[in-house]
Amino acid sequence: MLHQTELDQKGRPKALQMGIHTGMLESMGHNMYTSIGKCLAEFIANAYDADAKHVEITIPFDDISVARQEIKAKAKQEYADKLRDDISSVYDPLPEDISIVIKDDGHGMSAKELQEKFLIVNRDRRKASNSNGFKSESGKRYVMGRKGIGKLAGFGAAQKVIVESKRAGENYATSFEMDFDEIHRSYDLREVFFEPAYTENKDTDNQYTKITLLKLRCDSLKARESNIRNTFSRTFSILGNDFDIVLNGDRVEEEKVSYEYIYPEGLEEGDFATSTVRVDDVYEFEIQYKVKFRSRASDNSIEPKKEVKITSLPASQRGARIYCNGRLAAGPSMLGIHSGVHNFQAQNYMECIVIADEVDRLSNDYVGTNRSDLQSDSEIVDALYKSVTEHMKAALAAHYKFRQGKVVDEVESDPTSKRLLDQLSVLPKKTQRPAKKIIQVLASEHGVKSETFQELAPIMLSAVNAGEVITNLIKLETDPKSIQVISHQMAELALMEKNDALKLYRARRSAVIALENLHDRSLNTASKKGYENELHQLLKESPWLVRPEFSGYITSDSKMGDVCKKINTLLKVDEVAATGTKHYCDATRPDLVFSACNTNQPDQVVIVELKSPGIPLELKHFTQLDTYIVKVQQQLSSDLGKPVNVIGYLIGTKPKANATADGQVMLLDKIRNAGANDRIKIISILELLTNAKTAHNACIEALEAEEKELSEDLG
């Protein structure tokens, strides 16, 4: 309860006093810093602000992995025994002999400074300083910290935090222990005291701060070492600039990635372009930026190397990252880039790096607490976001021209595309142009070596294959006059084929527009429910929206037993009517089931689970789909006697990067750690829309152009 103050004659307090509930440690610790990477980033920032040149972190990953497996196994058993209500997140502590240590060579703190600075929650060092609070003690660095809550980050990953610090010029070190469970026994944080321990006879020249995390929380420690290194390199843009982070003895460096194009062109390694952001003609400030596009593994010109990453970006890492004073302040985000922007597919490979130090050197605090977005409803932030969005749009346009020029040579040298063009070489050049355009668009978007290109290119060119008849007539040495007559007839036939193809693709464009409208409505209406059935019906009618080769589904919204029976029928299993297994009595209902190859003997079954576009996906949705996959695999293995590859597509709205709900946070972790061979692919409605546009709109434009020319020729 609150501290009692002096009472009046009737026993009522003369003054009311504000308290600070100990639950604040959970709100500003465990609930905000849900992963070890984010937790440690706060201590790294503190080290930088303390003028440290070197911060060393020790994490015993092997010991943590073994302990986590044991704790998770115990939790699952307790859940099965009904001793736990939930195992979606397990935060039981690891044994206390497993610890994480963070030590820096910054100026350290005396006992008095620990009391007056470190232990004051929400202390704004910039306002509290008598001098320039925007800079470090040495005056050489602009500080990263501002809100005074980063010290609580340790409770995001551990239940016990030990702080030890030694100030230069002092001959002693001070240490104390903060135990989450003990603190929680008090109601008010002002009632909590820590007993300091002093180590005497220290070298006066020595200085450091050491943080030890104990009783580590199980599910806060899922990240692999490589992921933590990448988190550090993306969070801090000052690595190697008189500041080093060392993890388990190895220096953290920026991830080595192959980039095919950097905008603006002509920038040297490490350089940035400069731009001025204007705020209503009253205020202006400069930012530095560059936009980089990753190389694509499917491109001919790229030779993959083990030490260089060549891949697209996961959705959570695409777009602009905005840094202030060397630390990530917002993003990654696509900001105002939408699906209608030309070359939108290239956003899968786009990173925009922005340095906007001035935003964090103003009196107002514009950096959000979770550092995924800047504070909204601000003219300064709005102007910054608008400027960065325009730079990304310009970069996408410039990258498109780059890809168009590059892809011409690739198409000419690729065996598949060359063979297709050779078949059309006898046709008039105006007929060849749209065919080449189709191939070039597909090659530019997907790469000539990609499976998508190899599958789609022949299909997209089927509308111009009437020319093969003429080619064969020439080979048979048919009379030239006859060829001329037949050629005219074939041109009319080609026009009919184009009309049929255009009807097909225009119908598909209508479905793409319907999907786009559904996506937009889900974002712009107050009600976020009620769209799942509409999405389900759209994908039933247009299954190619999921994958271009899908023309029909095996079953839709059927009980699991009916699903297995229908797949058995398709596979021609001997005893299709078998009814003795539990799955045939199973009432669970996957949304859609496809044969990946649309054949009578598929080697892959695809299960699609849909969720309303307006509601963020969660871990339970992933688990639901995974359960369907396991059930079908078990049943088919039993009935068929051999394994059939079963994969899943989870389609809906991905959680925002700053989501805090446990289910969304857990799914984001799945997305970040997803691999190419995972049996479940998580696809957002926006990604579904982008892929559909890429696969069909370019072909519609090419076919429409040829139809117009052919109609004019026939008069």
C-alpha cells in the first residue's frame, strides 16, 4: 500500500502520495523485452553512452539449449497431466548456474551514481544533466538513451540481475543483486532496497560495468547465435566506429550480403546520399540515406558464396530502417509504399538505410519506446516518413530500369527462354515483341533460373504458339504462296487465341482486384471480422491466387475424415473406404486442400488455412495447420504404405513487428527463423496480392498490345 502521510483529526491523510507499483518491472521488462536480443541491446546502448569502446557478451548457447529442452519437456508433461493451463509460452527459469554476462569498459559508476542515476527509473539523462545532456560524459558521442527504462531490460530475459560497476579514480567496486521475485513481494518500488557489496583495493585506473543475468527465462532464449548477431548488427549502425561488440569472443560485424543495385547510383562503399526534409516551410533538417537491393540466388550472374548471403528479405526486415545516434529508432517498414507502386515485387529485396540523427536531438522525444516506429501525430515525423517513402519509390523505379537492362542478356543466354524464343523466330517482329516482353518481365521479377520462371514462361507464351504451325510448314518446304495464305489464316486464328487468352487473364485480373479490395477493406474498416468467409470463397473460385498452377481443389472446409478419403481416392489407395482409424471420425476442418501438381498421382498435398485479413495471425493458427498436416501424413502413410509430402500455407495478416501479445510474438519468431524447406509457409494477404499481380498483369498488358497491332493489320 501507499506510504502513510500525516493524518487529520478524523484519521484521513492530509496529502495523497503517488506510488510506483512493482508490476512496473514486468510491464517495462518482461512484457517489453520479449527476446534476449532486444534485452541485450539495451545494455549495449548503455555501454555506448558510458563512452565504452568495447562491450563483451558471454552466452553459453549449448548449456542453454540443453536446459531449455529439459524444461520444455517437463512443461509438456505437466500440460498433459493438467498441471498447466498453457504451454504456448514457457518462462520457467533455467538453473542458476547458467548465466549471461555483459561487461563494458565505459566510465563505470560509483555507489552514489548507482543510487542517483542507475536506480532511478524513467530518469531522462538529457534533462537531468547540468551540461549538454545530449552528449556522453566525454562530449564525444551523442547518447542513445533517453527514457531511463533500459536498465529494466534484464528482467525481460532473467529473473535475477547482478550489477557490478567500478568508476575510474575510485579504489573500490560496487555490486548489488536485484531479484524479481523478491521485489514483487513489495507493493511499491520505493519500499525496495538492495544491499550493496564493496570490493576494496581496486586499481584506480580501471573502469567497467558488468551485468550478470541469472535464472534465465526459458522462452526468452530461443534465438540462435547467428540471429542474435544479426539483431545487434541491424540495431546498431556504429559498429567498428570506435565501438565494438564481442559475442563469445568473436566481434559482431554487419551481415555479409550480396547486393545487385544501390540507389542513388555512384555511391562509394560506406557512403550515403544527403537529402533535406522540409516541415511546412518552417523547419528543415538533413538526413542521409541509401537504398540497397539484394542479389537474387536465381540470377545467372550470381555465383553463391558460403560467406555471402544471397536471398530475399523476410517480410519483417523489408523497407526503411531509420537510425538516430547510431541506434535503430524505427522500422523496418515499407512506410507509404503500397502494392500499386511499379516494381513492387522488388520490395522483397529492398533495404533502405536512413540516418536521421537530428530527430533525436530535439527537445521533444520522437523515438517510440519499442523502437519499431517514431511517435505519430507529429509534423516532423510525417515529413520524414514522406521523404523516405519518396526515396524508396525513386529507388524502385531506378532498380526496375536496372533489372530490365540486365535481364535482356540473361534471357538470351538462358536455355529455357532461348528455346521459347527460337520457336517464335519465324514470326513477324511485332509478334515477337510481346513474347519477349512476357519472358523479360518474368525473368526480371523471378530470375531465369527460378522454378517460377521455368513453370510460368511456357504457360504465358502458349497464346502465341500458333506460329509453330508456320514453322513446321516451312520445314516441309510448302509452297511460298500457300504459306502466305495460311499465314493470314493463322494470323486470324492467333487473334482468336489472343481474345480467348485475354478473356482468361482479364477474368484473373478481376479476381486480383477483388483480392485487393478485400485487403483494403480489412485495413480501413472498424470491424476486423467477417472477411474470412469472403476470402475463402474467392480462393475457391480462383485457386490460382494461391499458386499459379492450381486450377481446382480436392476439398474445401470438409471434416478431416472426408479430407483423407478424398485424397485416398485421388491416390487410388486400394481400400479407399477404410473407416477404422480415428482420423475418419475427426471433426476438425481444414479450409482448402490442393494437389500441388493437379494430377491423379500427386507427390505433394497442400493444405491451406485462412484467417480473416483484419485479424493478426497467431501461433495457435500455425499450430492448427501443423496439426492438420500431421494427421494427413499419418493417415496417408498408413493407407498408402509410403510417405506423401504434405505442406501447408497459412494465409492471413502477419503480426506487426512491435506486437506484444504472446501468440503474435511467438509467430513472429517462427517467421524470422523460417527456412526454405519448412513445411509451413506463412503468407500475408499483401504477399498473395503481389505475387498474383506479378504473374498476370504483365501478360495482360503484353497480350493487349499485340491484340491491338494484330487487329490493325487485319483491317
